[in-house]
Amino acid sequence: MFHAICEAIHREMDELENKYANGTQMSAKDLDDIDKMAHALKSLKTYEAMAGNSEYDGGSYARGRSRMTGRYVSRDESPYDPRISQYPRY
């Protein structure tokens, strides 16, 4: 997933690596570009890992937090138990 985008970012970073391998002084713009590219790679890899997670279901997590307890609960099961709470489920 996103292999072409990651490869393009890696090529750009390789060009900067070659530029600075010769002892060239790093500019503020290049540092900003490196920071943005590194952040983009990390974000894409994180997204890819989350999408591959078994708890990730079609764009939303299969688990959420209970409004009553704050604990993680399955979205397939109702967190509302009328025996425990007097408040309606929203």
C-alpha cells in the first residue's frame, strides 16, 4: 500500500543524502523538507500497519470505548446493560 509514494519520497531523500555526503552545509529548507518526508513516511507506514490490523474493519476500528466505563468494548456487542445503568444508550 502506498509503495509508489514511499519510493518517490525515498528517492528524494537519497538525492539529499548524496548532496550532503560531500560535506555540503544543510539549508533550513532542506531540513524542513527532510522533516516533512520523514513524517510522511512514518504516517504512511502507521496507516498501513493499522489497516493490516485485525481490529481495523473497513475504515473504522472494530472496538470503541464504552461511554459508561471508558473501557474498550466490541462494537458488535452493546456496551449498554440496562441492569447496570439507568441512562439510555445514545
